Amino acid sequence: MSAAAAADGAMVTGAAGRWRRLLAVLAAIAALGVLAAACGPATSGAPAAGTAGNGGTTIRITTRKSVFDRRSLTAPAGTITIKVENRDKGIPHNIHVFKGTDASGTSVGMTPMSQGPDAQVLTMTLQAGTYFYQCDMHPTANGTLTVTP
Ligand SMILES: [Cu+2]
């Protein structure tokens, strides 16, 4: 074996070694990612009965003729996603959720005002209690969200 061949061999080995180390680092990062993903649901606890798994609860509501089609919503405490479909062409609506029984309570989530036809998604993490929702532009479009323990 010539010295040049040995040097080439060493270079190849060195490069391969670097690749192996890089792959090992990538594998470690991937393993951490899997661990983090595995830890996520475990630390958030078992989902309460009636929820759609770890994604929480999704509620659909429609705004039509400047009123909501549902004046009463119920969901278990935790992550609650409200999907609002605005079917009023050219009319701006949103959804704004307050703690308590009217719009004087603390705001806990809202979507921007947007002209229909449109669909909006509002995700909140709520504790058990009574909440009020309305369209800020048309406050007669409103209702009560009951969050159960
Ligand atoms: Cu409105």
C-alpha cells in the first residue's frame, strides 16, 4: 500500500466518521423530538370525557343575517376551538368571547372583523364557567358558552 493510498484511506475514513457523527447527532435530535412529542400528551393529562382527544373540543357556529345560528354552546374545560362561518356576503362579523354573562366581562378571545363569506377559527383555553359571545359589529348576535368542569 502506498503512502498516498493510505492517506486517501484516512481521508475517506475521516469523512465517513464525520458523517457517522452527524448522523448520530441527527438521530439524537430526532429521538429528543419523539420524546418531546411523547411527553406532550402525558404532561397535559388524560382528556376529559367528551373531548376530541388532545386537540380539545371544536364547536361550529354560523353567522347568517347578522345573528349566530346557535345562542347556546357547551364544551368541557380545556382547549376550545370555535369555527365561525360567516355566510353574510359583504357583511363584516367576528366572534368575541367574554367571561361572565355579558360583554362587560374580561375578554378571553376574539377574531378580527371580516366580511363574509368567510370562515374564522378561535382557539381558547378556558376554565369551567359561564362565558358570553357576540359579534362586536352586531351585538344582538350573541349567546352563552357554558364550560363544564
Ligand atoms: Cu356581525
